Amino acid sequence: MNSFLLVFDLVVTVLLVFWLVTYVIGRYRRSHYATVLSQDEFQKGSHKAQVIDLRQKADFDRGHILGARNLPYAFMKQQYGELRSDLPIYMYDQGMSMSTNAAAFLGRRGYKKLYILDGGYAKWDGKTKKAKY
């Protein structure tokens, strides 16, 4: 029984350490490559920016921020050239993980004006649009 508890404690400790390291790396990457914006800041600046929804098309069609265009993160490597580097890029996904990865990807390619919606679409309470079909 003691060996089981020892193994269980070890597994839980390893998982907690892994989660903590992942969390810290994510925070660093977000702060290094992008600025996290509140909903109000996101709404105010989005009229002068490229608003990119990084979720899959099916999620985008179910509902997205008004004025956003869909560029799923899975296609970012092939299509990032469609984004203008001279305009701010406002990004969001369901949370913030894909946005963080996209910001790091774009930042390494010279994009400077990168912004992420705090909390992602899951916490958005502004205007949205759904596909008609």
C-alpha cells in the first residue's frame, strides 16, 4: 500500500510540475510576442485591426466576433502571408492557447502588432455573428 501511495504522489507531483512549467512558458510567450487585451480594449481597437478567429470553421460558423475572419490555427503556417504586417492583428480562440502559439509563430516572422483577447471567445460577451446556414 505504501508503494502505491508513493507512486501516486510521484505521478501527481510530476503532473503538477508539468502543468506549472507549461503555464509559465505560455505566460512568457504571450508577454514576449503579444499584448493581452480586455474585452473593452479589444472592441475599441478592432475597427482598425485585422480580427482573426483561430478556431476551426465549424466553431466559427456557430458564432464569432462581429468583423472577424476565420484563419484556423492549423492553416496558419500556409496562410500567414495573407495577414498584413503593417496593421494590428487581433487574435482569439476558445481560450488563449492557440492565440499564444499563433502570436509566437507570427512574432518570429517579424509581425509586431499582435494582440490576444483575454479569456478568448469563451468569455466574450460582445457582438457576435452566426453563419446563416
